[in-house]
Amino acid sequence: MRVSQILKAKSEAGVVTIPPQASVADATNLLSQKRIGSVVVTTDGSNAEGILSERDIVRELGRRGAACLNDLVSDMMTRDLVTCTGTDTADAVLSRMTEGRFRHMLRQS
């Protein structure tokens, strides 16, 4: 199965984004409200600058406590993005995710 086939079955709501200057608390609220595991970080709404996942936040909460919620999203986001295309197979994507030990991947347009 290809990534494009998988995404066709997903909600039409689209990708949820947040600006890098938002607080981690704002990102946490957005993740909770939308019941999702990550948000794409973008200044202009089109170009991804990073990704922030619930795991990123929990890791910092465990390390530093609630004070990290006052940080900017840009301070905590992952900047080194791993992407796939619509023609990639699910097996190839899952393999890359397992090797890299991450759960979210961006699809290139």
C-alpha cells in the first residue's frame, strides 16, 4: 500500500500547524483539543520548519518539569525533518520510522 492511499482514508481536516513563536503550553492545548500526536511548525502555513510531538513535550516535562511549558515551540521542535512521498510504500515508511525511532513523518507535496 502507498502513502497516498493511506492518506485518502484519513480525515479531510488537513495538517494541523502552529507557529514557532507559540508557547509549548499552546501546542499542548492544541494537541489535546485536536486529539492528535504532533503538529507541524510553520511561520507561513506552507513551509515546514519543524515538528513538535507529544513525546517531545513529555520528555522535557520529565526532565525539567512544568516550566518547559513556557518555552517557545521553536525551542523544543525537531528541526531535522524526515519526509516521505505519496508513492512511498507503507513498509518503506514504517521501516524508516522504526530505524529512526520516531512516530510521525511529513509527506512532501
